[in-house]
Amino acid sequence: MKLIGKTLLLIGATSDIGRATALTYAQAGWDVHLVGRARERVQREADDIGARTGKAIMVHELDILDTGRFEAFLSEVLPLPDTAVCVIGELGEQARAEREMEHAAMVMRTNFEGPALLMGLLAERFAARGSGTLVGISSVAGDRGRASNYVYGAAKAGLTAFLSGLRNRLSKAGVRVLTVKPGFVRTRMTVGLKLPPLLTAEPQEVANVIFAMAEGGKGPDVAYVRRIWRPLMAVIRSLPEPIFKRLRL
Ligand SMILES: NC(=O)c1ccc[n+]([C@@H]2O[C@H](COP(=O)([O-])OP(=O)(O)OC[C@H]3O[C@@H](n4cnc5c(N)ncnc54)[C@H](OP(=O)(O)O)[C@@H]3O)[C@@H](O)[C@H]2O)c1
């Protein structure tokens, strides 16, 4: 068992990307706190990672919509982690979000309000200590609103902007704030979707990018997982609205 005396807080432990990320950190010798909304399922992940790495994995229950519990939750997570990665998200159904305001609100709150408020609280604690790395998982969907998923995309755009502002404010306080835009990833979230192989990453690829950005010293603050997304999204962002509104993307 590797011992390096560093601690990861992984928020969204039952996600495919979260599971791969937690395992990557534990294999590198980190202690890991796993967080999810269903303790039993989080415990199963903890048992699996513990068995594979020999590390003691701590388990916490938190629903990201339960913002009133965030302060109490953070006081449970001791010591204050060195790195926190929040992967919680919910794609939802665009057509349903157009009809049902409650569904739209759940998608917005799960992808933006909850993760942003929780990472904001963590950032204050990191700033008070003078160190810490925060990683938020946003999306290419937040780079430009598209007909097919603009409720999810708008929430991710909010998260991207929030993380950008936090980074801008705290870069001199010893706090690193990183944004990862995975592009398509083969996970539970995209089951049943026809994904183009060139644009589609595996959860482990995302985990590797997160670990390299967060723990590899200097590097970009914002990254797409597969590099091809950068020029592709530059083109999509630059299309004039009169052309863009005629496309079905
Ligand atoms: N897959 C992709 O193509 C893709 C592309 C771009 C960005 N992303 C982003 O990557 C992140 C990870 O997604 P994934 O692909 O790994 O999907 P996933 O396996 O469906 O993971 C989603 C995670 O969010 C958690 N979650 C949802 N609502 C929650 C709530 N109210 N409280 C606590 N946890 C909640 C889920 O918990 P439960 O297990 O309890 O449901 C699950 O752990 C998300 O932020 C997603 O938006 C994914």
C-alpha cells in the first residue's frame, strides 16, 4: 500500500467517471473520502476500491440538492482534503424539461446550484488554509446553447462561469480551480446514445486527465478530455446566430 498522506474528496462516487477517478487517486496512494446520495451504493464503491488498493476509504452521504446540509457535511470531512473533485451531474430529458418546470429545475440545480455552492464553500476553507485544488466537471454543452440540450447546457455554462470566477478570485490565495469538459464519455449517462468513437472518451481517460491536471504541477486550468473538442467547439462557438439557428445540433 502506498502512503503519501494526501486526501481526496470525491463528490459523486457512484458515477462512472467518479469511480475511475477515486480508484486512480487511491492507486497513487491517496486517502479517499467518497460522497454520494445513497450510502449503501457508496459503501459498495468504497469496499471495491479498498480491496483493490489496500486503502481505507471513508464514506459520506449527501444529496447535492440538500444545500442546507452542506456546512454540516463539510464539518464531517476531516482532515480538510488536499483536492476535491465534484463530478455530480444529471443530463435529464430536454423535451421533458420544456414541458415540466420541476424537471428543468432539478437539472439546473443538480448541475449548477448544488455543485457551485458546495465548491464555493470548499474554496473558502482552502483559501483560509492557503492551499487546495478544486476540480469541477462541466461540459462542452455549456459552450453554446443548443436546441437538443440547452437546459443541461445552460446549467453547465453557469458552472463553467462560476469556476472561472472562483479561479480568478483565488489564484493568489493558493487555491487552484480547474474545469474539465469531458466531451462524450461512455458512461451510464450516455447509455443508448449513438456516440461518435473519435469524440468519445472512456471514464478512465477522464480520470487520467483530472489526475494529471490536478496533481501534475503546472498545466491548463480548463481542459477538454479529447483534444479534438477544442477546435470543434471553437467553430461551433464562432458560428453567427443567423446560421446557428438554422442548424439542428
Ligand atoms: N457522460 C458524458 O458523456 C458526459 C459528458 C460531459 C460531462 N459529463 C459530466 O460528467 C459528470 C459525471 O457523469 P457520468 O457520465 O459519470 O454520469 P453518471 O454515471 O450518470 O453520474 C452522475 C452522478 O451524479 C450523481 N447525482 C445525480 N443527482 C444527484 C444528487 N441529487 N445528489 C447526489 N448525487 C447525484 C449520481 O448519483 P446516483 O448514482 O445516486 O444517481 C452519479 O453519481 C457529470 O457532471 C456529467 O454532467 C458527462
